[in-house]
Amino acid sequence: MTYEFDFAAVLEYWPLLVQGTWTTLRLTFFCTIFGILIGAFCAVVRTGGPGWARHLVGLYVEFIRNTPLLIQSYFLIFGIASMGVRLPILVGATIALTINIGAYTTEIVRAGIESIHRGQLEAAECLGLSRVQTYLHVVIRPALERVYPALASQYVLLMLASSILSSVGVEELFGMANRIQSDTFRNFEVFVVLGVLYLILAVIVRAGFALLGLALFPRRRKLGTPL
Amino acid sequence: MSPIVELKDVRKSFGALEILKGVTFGVNKGEVAAIIGQSGSGKSTALRCMDRLETIQGGSMVICGHRLQDSNIDLKALRRDVGIVFQSYNLFPHLTVAENVMLAPRLVKGIARAEARTIAEAVIAKVGLREKMDFYPEQLSGGQQQRVAIARSLAMEPKLMLFDEVTSALDPQLTGEVLRVMEQLAADGMTMILVTHEMGFARKVADKVIYMKDGKVHEMGSSDILRSPSTPELADFISEAAEH
């Protein structure tokens, strides 16, 4: 076997790699923000909302968790486009991924909310806090603190899974790598570089979550213990 | 003296199980009332009804002028007037001692942060924990946590304080430090109702002792009834309690 490694041929395409990395990061960033907002909201509805709303959220969560992300993306980008609604591809991709991650986030946050002891709610109630105040100050914050490590993992997974969106035409990192590969036929080198880049991205996302956690949860910052 | 708490023939069931079978008693302003009795006698349920954590199904209950049997009761107003402390402290674990105490004044009364902090300092000093202001609950002993819970209620300046077996989870030494805080409160003139197993404390501090049995008030009177009970059931209860 005589194979000459030629990473230079791949690295020549660095502008594409940078562009792809940037797109992946942006996609992850926006999906993280919207995903956590949707997830926290749906988790509150699912645990404390009226019956019909709980069922609606349940339906959303189960539907998303039990169908492939690929089909969800195709549906949102091509299915809806065929009905005449044309979204910029990156917007469609962000929406698809947000809807997907929102469902998983809902389940994680719900577990956190359900871990809050009844006595906490009673104490808040007896101090005169309204239901909304109780949720905001006594339920959501400790719930998020408790499930934060699970959330961070889920969002690293989201970043990795965003590579699927290359197949609907999003020029994120994997999409760009595919282009380089078809230009250079340097498959081995391309995927080694790609793997390293994803690894670095994952470390960055994890570090971002760790820093955010320190900012959001002063108790954890001070004591370093899980809640 | 006007009664601040008035229960008349109060009834409460959980499903088919009747817990309160017509409870009647009153507590005047500034009085300390101790409710004693075996587990299952309904004493904690009676107390929880007074803060409307449970709704009553029969009779009438008037607490600080609020009629608890009314379906359109102003719960927010009731809870401004009534403070409650639980056996399990129920401090908010993600907040410091000061933040635990400041939360309700800020959110419920809309008091600014700086002023809320001043209030918190005062009530936390009252329970003897000034140096623990910025600690988290998990860094405190059970007795200290319970004293913070008392401070948290006091910060809302209630007219009536309810104590639900607040020392049952504590060892004797920690029990002592919590009871001393409660004794000081009583001396300051706070109206208090406590469900307790601490006979010594009831004897010393209570103006009124209410012995409950099988969902009813079985015997009631000044703390003298603990020395010379008039019913054989209370006599048995006291001698059993003394053995522990």
C-alpha cells in the first residue's frame, strides 16, 4: 500500500473550512438560545399548565423525539417550500433544529422541575409568592442548576447533529468538507481534519456551557457541589 | 381580648378518611398555643388548614380576620398576616441565607433590594445568625437552617406564626437553640400556634395547651393541664411522652 498523505491539498481550502465552522457555530448558538427558551417554557407548561396544554406539549415532545431529525429538516425546508413558503435555507435549518432540540430540552428541564420538592412550593406559597413568581424564583433556577450537566451534553450533541443539515443544503462544516472532498478526492485527509475541527468545536461548546454555568449559578461557583 | 384565631366545628377529610371531626378552639392576640397529641390526631392538618395549605370542608375558621371557608378568600392577604415554619425547613437551596429572607419582601411587598437587606439583617440577627448571612443552606446545621426559616417568616412581619413540629428533625442540642429563638419571639408578644412534641417547652411557654385526639380537641386549658390533666387520655399521653 503506497498512499501519500497530502493534508496541504485539504488545508488549502481553509476559507471554506472557516466559513463552515462559523456557520456551525452560529447555528448552534441560536438553536441553544431558542431551544432553552422553548424547552423551559414547554417544561413549565407540561408540569404546571392546564390539561389540554400539557397534552399538546406531550404530543410535540413525543412526535419530535420519535421521528428522525433528517425528516423533520426535509419537511421544514422542502415540504413547506412546496406549499409556497420560502425561507432562507439557514433560517429554515435553525427553525428545524430549534424545534428538535426544544423537545429534548423540555424533557430534561421537566425532570429538573419534578425533582423540586413539594415543600419548596409550599414555602413559596406561604410566603405569598404568586405562581409565576414561584416558578421563576423557586422552581426554574434550581431545576436548571440540577439538570445543567445533562443540558450541556445535549447541546454538544446538537452541535454534532447539525452536520445532518448539510444534506438539505446548509453549508455548515460537514457540507463544506464534502465540497472539498469532491474537489480534491482526498477523503482520508478531509475527514481527519473534519474530525479534529468537530472535536475542537465540542470543546468550545462545553467550555461555553461551563462558563455560562458559573455565571448563572453562584451557589455552584462558590461551593462546587451539585444541588 | 379579641381572638385572632377562631375555629368552630372544623371538619376536614382526605377522601373517605375524616381527619378533623369538628375542631373548636380560639387563640387570642399575643397568646402562645401548643397543640399536642399522638401522630394521626389531626394536629398538623389543623395547622395546615390555618394557612389554607388545606381547605376545610365544614365549620368555620377565621384567622386574622380572614374567613378561610370562603371560596373567594384573598390568599395573598392571608399569607401576609400568617407565617409558617415547617419541620423540614424548606429553605431555598440555591439562595444564600440573606437571599432566602429577602425574597418575599422583595417580590411580595415590592421592597427595594437595599431596604430588604436591612430587614434581613435585622431578623437574621434576631435568630442569632448574623455571621451566616451569605452562607448557603447546605453549609448550615439543621438548627441553624430552622432558625433561618423562622427569620424568613419574620421578615414579612406576620401577625401570627405557625410552627409545624419544627424541632422534630433535630437532635436535642439543636432543638434547644431553635426553642430559645421561639421563646424570645413569645416574649416579644408574637401570637404563636405550635404543633409540638416538646412537652417541656409547652409547659414553659404556652398560655394555652390543646390536646387533640382522633380529630377532636379532647382537652384544653392553660399549661397547668400538663401537670394535672383531667382526662385519663391526656394523663396517659403525658406519661408516655415523658418516657421518651
